[in-house]
Amino acid sequence: MDSKLKYASLALIVSSFIFMNNSSASIISLSDNFNSETTELNSVDFTNWDVINGSVDTVSSGSFSIDCIGGSGNCIDLDGSTGDAGDLVSKEFFALGTYQLQFQLSGNQQPSGFGPDQVTVSFGDYSEIFNLNNNDPFTNISRFANVLGIESKLTFSHSGGDNGGAILDDVSVTQNNTVPEPTSLALLSLGLAGFGFSRKKKKA
């Protein structure tokens, strides 16, 4: 009977490790289409963002000759109306891990006299410069980033300052981590308990 209990416990432990290694979770850490924000020039009061080193504008689709994603809602002109383009920085610090970053970015949509524009996106070990010409259409950009060593914020930094810039919309950050399922943890605990019990009984 002891041998049967021991092998059953070992089987539970092995099964638990298999489940744990094959279990994964994608956690949405940030999702923002800016539609809940107040439309205004030189915005400073965002739910998920701080603005530093300049200004950005929150615009509604159709205003200032700007169309947001889907032709509705709001989006962000990363070069505000102060003559000094700002940095849009997430309020949230992202913990260590691997993340998928997605966002929509277009060139300047003003009729004339603005652009080309340059936007630097930084997050963890990821940094990329986007050079955009006037009226470049929205592009869905997807990148992976690793946050290593210290926590990190997501930053969209626009260079220059002519009061009209690249347009940002639909930003999301998803964390991809391998995690144990609750059932796997329960199986592992049960297996270890049974294995320990069998060893204790054998010694006795």
C-alpha cells in the first residue's frame, strides 16, 4: 500500500509541473484610446499619462482636420500648441517582465506647413525612432519589450515644436508571463503531502 501511495503522489507532482510549465497568462497592464479624456489644447490632466518637457493636444476626430482611428473618438497630437512638443509618459511604472506594446501612429494631418515629424518611443529595453511625413496614414505598430532590473515607464517623445505633430491613438501594453494555474498548485501540494506521508509511515 505504501508503494502505491508513493507512486500516486509522484504522479501528482509530475502532472502539476507539466500543468505549471504549460500555463500562461496575458495581463492587460494598460489600454487607452483617449476617448474618456477632455478634448483641449495643451492637455495636462490625463487618467493614465503625465506630460513633461512641453505640451500635447487632445483632439476629437474631425477637428483641426484630424481623423482619429475609426473616424470617431479622441486621439493625441503629440506636438501641442505651445511651440514646444511634449513627452507623453505613463503614470504607471511597469514591473519586471516581458510586454507586448501596441499603438497606432500617423503622420501630421494638417493641410500644410507642418512636419515631417519624429517620435521616439521608449519602454524597458525597447527604444525606436519613427520618422513620419505629412499625411502618412495610421500604422498599427506592435513591439515586444523587456523590463529588466528596474521598473519602467512608457514614453512617447515628439521632437521639434511647430504646434502640429504626429497623431497617437489606441495604446495598449500587455504583460506575457508563465504562471501556475490554481489547480496545478493544488495538485502539487497534494502530491507533496502524500509523498511526505508515505515516507514518514515507512520510517515508522
